Amino acid sequence: MFCVRQGQGQEVLYLHGWGCSHEVFASCRNPSFCETLPDLYGFGETPAPTHPVDLDYYVEGVKRLMDRYYMQNVVVVAHSFGARIAVRLAATSPHVVGLVLVGAAGMRPRRGVKYLARVAHAKLAKLFRLRPPEGSEDYRRLSGAMKGTFVNIVHTYQEKELSRVTVPVLLVWGAEDKETPPYMLKRFEKGLPLSRTVWMERCGHFCFAQQPDRFRRLVATFVEELQ
């Protein structure tokens, strides 16, 4: 797994979202930390797996990265898909001391009329041997093993895992986030008793990149409070 690592001080591990790379955090990094920014499997400089994999595959890869650099007392800053990894990492690794989850994914989505229509379309296509619909835009952009990996990931729901996270959590949410809407945040708040929430007004799913200076300050304050 490719990564960029530089700086000294508090260990901070950044986990990017689906379809991105470590570069998505370029504007909000903090030189006072020892920062590690990997490209997760299938993105950036890290090759895709040769077969469809699940969330545990990504978690174990991140654990190996932490072992490579003897990382302990780690604060994990994670966006969207990266937050899926961060939650399971915090539940299973003694080396994670805090989480900053930004527009976190992992909660079961509400199913609306459009979703039900797509399901019905797929079933009819299968019944009459027609060409099935190709799924979401994220899915259509993928190839090879990453298509199966995407399906495995998006059907992994983590509500029951939240009770295993026993470290402090900062939840950061864009007030205009359409990808991970507020009802998902409420589930994180309910399942993570050691969490607190910060809303970023006039921001969407990539709020950390839309207000990088404010986000950098939020992370720095959170890290200071842990010490």
C-alpha cells in the first residue's frame, strides 16, 4: 500500500474516500503532526486487488501499514468510505486513540422510490433475459475486481459495530451533504457515546476541503484535548 509519511509529533493517519487518493487531504494537512496518508487499494498509486475483497481486507492492509511504521497512539482522520475502515480499525486495534469521521459512510441507507424502481427493473431484466441496469455512477466507473469490491463494501452496514468503539470521536458533517445525509449522522451519534458533532455550514460531502483552515483547527483542537 503506497503512502506519504512526513512530519514529527502526534501520529495522524488519513483515510480517503472512495474514488479519491491521499491527495484529497492536501489542503488541510498539519506540519506539526507525524502524518501518514495512504492510497487505499485500487486508488492513487496503490494497485487494485486481483479479486473482489471486503472491508476487512482494507482494514488489515491499514493495520500492516501501521505495523510497518510502528505507529502507536494514532488519531485517524477519515472521510466517507475511509470512515468505514476507521470504525472497524478503532474497534479492533489498541493503537487507535481517537477518530475524526467526516461525512462518514457505513450506515444502512433509507430506500426510496428510485431504489425500489431500480430493483424492480433488475428483476424484470433477469426474468426476461434483458440487459440489466449497470448500477450507480460509482459502480459504472469501475472495472475488474473493483466492481465486486464496491458491491461488498456498500452492502456492509456497521451500526452494530459502533458500540465496540471506545475512543473519543469527532464527527464533522457538511450541512449540505447529500451523500451521507443527516439521518446517518444521527445513527453515529446514537451509537458512539463518546462522540461530539461539528456542523460545517454551506458545505457538502467534502467539507474538509471546502473549509480546510477551519478543519485543520478542529483536528488540532481534538488532538490537543486527547493529550
